[in-house]
Amino acid sequence: MTKRALLSVSDKSGILEFAQQLEQLGYEILSTGGTMKHLADNGVRVTAVDEVTKFPEIMEGRVKTLNPMIHGGLLAKRDDEGHIAQMEEHGIQGIDVVCVNLYPFKETISKPDVTTEDAIENIDIGGPAMLRASAKNHAYVTVIVDANDYDEVLEQLRATGETTLETRRRLAAKVFRHTAAYDALIAQFMTDLTGEQFPEQLTQTYELKQTLRYGENPHQEAAFYARPLGSDFSIAYADQLHGKELSYNNIQDANAAIQIVKEFNDPAAVAVKHMNPCGVGVGETIDVAFKKAYEADPVSIFGGIIALNREVDLATAEQLSEIFLEIVIAPSFTEDAIAQLTKKKNIRLLTISFEQAKQDAFNNVSVEGGLLLQSPDTFGFEEATIEVATDREPTEEEWEALKLGWSVVKHVKSNAIVVTDHEMTLGVGAGQMNRVGAAKIALEQAGERAKGAALASDAFFPMPDTIETAAAAGITAVIQPGGSKRDQDSIDAANKHGIAMVFTGVRHFKH
């Protein structure tokens, strides 16, 4: 009996050549709609699906392949006597190769002006049904959802007349991943329409961006996946202009750097090591901002990741090229800046979109056996309810230092303390088990520069020891959430030392 192949694709890349080769191998080609026209116009003999079903396409093409003459041919067990008898009784012929890809739902909903009606019309029904039926019956049916698999299938068909079970099973697994991802996007779109934040089942999908040489350590395997239609202000959607591939740790650090730099409207530069900022600087120009970030901690910046929120010009590039850096991230680079920086073979240069950056609605973190989901911490200084808790109010310059510290401290691992002036970080205390310990680290790093500087804390002071430590180092202004039962003890200590202390009412833990 003549073997049959059903071809129905939205993406027609390579489909003509595939059909021509199948025809040469003696296959009868079944098809529908645009695919059928494309093949017939190019000389392929095609049998219309409605000739097989004896039923026309109806409802604007919504119903065409959902028919026992098609699905019986896909699902029949070819070595089951009962199935064979029923096929003969109803005149059903088997379908041996299925090549289907789906309506472009992702591409449709990515359009800024997409309507709900248009999105829903691009939810494929017949395609997934044929794919799933074929994949379920992969013991007998070769199913293809990816044009990259055409050549391998043809090679096996030419060699032996059939594909191997191993190949069919691998292709079937790809189909189920594909339809699951397709449905996950639809589920997310429909869930967003309803406004549900935490549905009873969370379905997410990611696409492989690259396999990595290793994870945090050389003995760990790793890969990088991107969320379809995810935030364009992200490493997942960055363009790499130069340098070797990103590593697992590079990606983590680069993500941390861009989360910090997007806090600033004025020219700003951020240096990150091990997901914590080691230097943040602001200035009238980007080269001045980077100079400040470098001066904040010229030791730790070595081998760091730099994020800048302005185009990198030659003046900035010359400073960047004087030290060893893993990555430089910016909205763009001038030609002479690229020429300067690419003298270093391995430095990675990345560009990301800073304009109308789309923020992911939720961040997720995996834990053993589960997933934590939360909205991003986008709460800024302008949204806070500011209260000056002490007798003395901050000076204008202290206010600028407090705002800078507040913008940075929420990106530092808790317990976190950041010491700043109005232009740069001076000391960072990250990830300590107690707050005064974090303060001591930040103040020690700041050294003499702590005199007249500001101190920002990601959470309240449970006792006045941090204020006493800050005062001894010369700190003159403090910003913290407030809310401790012993707030008054810290207020009294600040008043005693002439420190201006501001409460925000907002905690910024980062674990």
C-alpha cells in the first residue's frame, strides 16, 4: 500500500524540498490550505484533505482535519488486528509521516497592537491534535514539528524505507515539548486576560538560548533558557557584539548589574562582583560616572561586570580598557569605543534595550521541589513615605547621598548596608548574619571617606548599635525603613550624634 505523508505548516521553510523528496520516495502527499497551494504551484502532486475526509473545510478553516478519516489514520496500531479490521471497514488509510507546525500564536501576541480576537483566532486546534495523535502513535508514525529534522528523516527513509524507533521517539518527545510550550503561552495569555496572579496551576515555558560550559563550578552542568516574550531589558535578550560566550556566573552577575543600573535616570555606572555591587557612580557624563564607580572600589572591580545606562564613548572605553573586566553592558557603543575595547580578545560587549524596557510581571526562584514567585521589587524613593525621624533634617547634598544609597541597597544581599556620598558608593556590606556586622564591613571599606557620608540599610535597626558604629565612623545621615519596636533607641542615638535619620516605611530584603 502506498505510504502517505500529511504536510500542513505555517512556516514553509524547506517544506517544498521535503515534499519533493517524499514524492520521489513514493509517498502520497496530503495537505491543506496554504501549504497545499504552495506545493501544487511548485509541481508537487497533492491530495486535499477534504478528498480524504469527504467533508469540506468549514467555519473559516476552524474545522478541516478533525475527522476520523485523518485521526484514524494517525492513531491506528498497524499490527493490531482489530485496528486493521476497523480501518478496512471504514475505508481509513494509515498516515505514515506527519509534518505540522502551528499557527503563529507567539508572533501574534508579540505585536503591540494585537487584539484579543486576533490572538484567539491564532490558537491552533487541529494542528496540536494531529501532532499529539502522531506523537502518541510514534511506534508507527514519524512526526515532525521542526524543519531542522527534515534531512535526518529523509536520510533514514532513503536508506531503509523507514525511520528508526529511536528517531521517532525523539521526534515525538520534541512534539510534546512543542505543544506544551505552545499551550503554556496560550494559558498565560488567557490568565492575563482574567487578571489572575496566582492560578491553581502555573504553566511556564522557556526556550534554550545556549548550553553552558559548566555551572557555578566546573563539575556542574548548566544551560541558559530565555522566556518567550520576556523582558527586553534583560540578559536573555541582549545582543553580544564581542567576546567569548557568557558563563553561568557571568549571566547571574550581568543580570544583577542591569537591575541596579536601571534605577538611575542620570548617567550611571555599576560594577558587580558575585551578584553584589562593588561600585556605583553617577555623573554628568558616562565617563565621569564610570570613574566614580571605579574609585568606589578599585580592587574589587578587577574581573567585574560593568553596566552603564548611556552609550559608551571613546573616553569611557579608554578607562574601561585599562583594567581587566569580564563584561561591559550598555545601550550602545560608538565605533571608536568598540575599536578600543575589542583590542581585548575575551571581553564581552553586550547591548540591551533601555528604551521602554518591558519588565517581567514576576520573578521566580527555584527551590528543591518547587518554585517561589514574586513581583519584582520596583519600589523606589519617590514612592516611599519619607519621614525625617530626627531633630536634624538632611542637607541637600545628604539627601542626594541618601537617595543614591537607597537605590543601591535594595540590590545588595541581605543583611545589607551601603555607605555613599552624593556621587558614588563608598562601602558595601553584603550578606551578613547581623546588621551591625554588615555596617562594620561597609564602614571599614569606606574608611576616611565615611566622614560626612550617608548610610543606607535594607531593613530596620533592631537596636541602636548600628547607629553608634556609624557615628564613630563619621556618618552624618542615615536612611532606613523604620518599624522596629526599638526605633526610639536608634532615633535617640542619632540625635545624640547629630545624625539626620530618614524613615521610608519600606523594607528591601534581598535573599
